[in-house]
Amino acid sequence: MGKQVLVAYATKYGATGEIAEKIRQVLQDAGLQADVSLVKEAPNVSAYDAVVLGSAVYMGGWRKEAVKFLKDNETALEELPVWIFSSGPAGEGDPVELLDGWRLPEKLQPIADRIQPRDIAVFHGKVDIEKVSRLEKYMINTVKSPVGDFRDWEAITVWAQAIVDEIINE
């Protein structure tokens, strides 16, 4: 096959990195060459045949470094198949419904429109109360946000497998 895929991500406490690693594993298990990297350490995207980009959602937005990566690499990403994911909503149910239909920060939509990602997914996240700051604990308690690991590994695997299928069939 020989297709090279970059899985780049931004995370605050590591949960999004674990999702990125699962995606890489599914891609590699299917015979694709896949690298996983924090966006701030990511190699040149032009060296890849496809890119999967993900970010943790924090206070309704993407991590700053993920936004910077998307903006800095917009021209190169326009030439590649791209898949985008966000992770963050805690709780049960459809993560997009929990975010009132939100799939991507509104300010990034014009870039996404130019890049034309193959898909934009939203996955449940993980809230580890032991890792968050005192201010974050206060906010979690104030809004009564669910705490725990809500990531749906089956949904993540199915999404990654759809990426595999699309890349292989190109």
C-alpha cells in the first residue's frame, strides 16, 4: 500500500492523545504507515498522503496549538485528504447533540470549507477530576458537568476504519 498518514492532535490532559493513538493503531493494523504526533511537534504535512487532525475541546473551542496548526498548514491540507475530530463532551448520548450541533469552532469553519475534510467527527472525552485545576474543578461542580471517561472506543475504531477504507479505495 505505502500510504503515509499523519495523525496530529492537541490535548490538555492526554485523553485526545489516546484517541489519536487508537486511530493510528487502526490505520497501522490495516497496513497503512501512520505516525502520531502532537501538532506542535508534527512533521511537515506535505510528506504525507493523508492527515487526521484532532483537538480537545475546552470551553467551547479547540486548543490554540491545533488552531495554529490548521492555519499554518491550510494550503498543504487543501491538497490532501483530511479528516478532523474533536474530543471533549462528557456524558451520555450523541456528543454532537450534547454540543447543540457543534462540530467545529465557528471561526475555523471557513478554513474547513477550503480544506474540504472528508469527515468531521466529535467524540466523547474524559474528565479526570484529579488532573484538572482548582478553577476547572469549581467550574465542573458549578455546571454539574459529568466526570469520568466517556470515550466510545468502538465509535472511534469504526470512524478510523472508515478512513482506512477510503484511503485504500482511492
